[in-house]
Amino acid sequence: MDIKNVAASGTLLAVGIGFGISSVFTMDVGSALRMGPGYFPLILSIVITVIGIAIGIKALRDTEGFHPQIAPLRALAAIIIAPILFGLTVRGLGFVPAVALTSLSAATAATGQRPLVVLAITLGITVFCLGVFYYGLGLPVRLIGPWLGV
């Protein structure tokens, strides 16, 4: 039995079932043709629960032992600092520079990354976020902020 995946399965099951119950009892679910505000959370909770069940079944079949590893302090710091950095800079720098800076910050978590790969990932994430959040969802943010003199 793989303890790590049993724990992951339990977490996913708890989250999936919890949100499913919450969406059924606190929101109008509606139907597939007339979806209510609780419809999407219910479907998402079902998907999370099914993934939790699949991981649990796999975990019970595995005989591999669990060997915990501690993440490097540099990686932990980079991942924790990234969303804080975004929150502190999105209004002053603007959305595009804040996303790029956050992506670069998170990229420092991995060791041995080539600079061109990091820049390509940063550019890809920035373009993706711009397309989804600014153009797709219409997020009301400035693309370039006042700190850059624009």
C-alpha cells in the first residue's frame, strides 16, 4: 500500500464530497439545459471524487513504500514568494509585467533551468494569462501600470 497516494486520495475524496454536498445544499443546481449556480461546482466535485477513487484504488494495489523527501528551501521560498509578488505588483506594474515577474520568480524554484527555456515558459504563461483573463474573462486590470510611466 502506497501511503502517500492513500493520503492524496483521502484529501481528494474529502474535497470532492465536501464541495458536492455544499453545492447541492447551498445553491440551486438546475439541470443540464438550465444550469444553476451549483451545477458546475457539483460536476467538478464529481470529477474530483472520481479521481480520488482512482488514486485510492491504485494506492491500495501498489506495494511501493513511501520515502518522504524535503523540498529544497530555495524551491519553497520561490513558490511561496511568487503569488505574494504578483499581489504586490499587479496594480503598480500592470497585469502583463506582474505575470511575467511572477513566472520568472516561480521558475527560480527549479535548479538547472536554461535561461532560454525559462524565458519561453514565462512568455507562454504571460500570453496565456493575457488571453484567458484579460481578453477571455474581461478582467478589469491595466495591462501596463503607472510604475512604468505608461
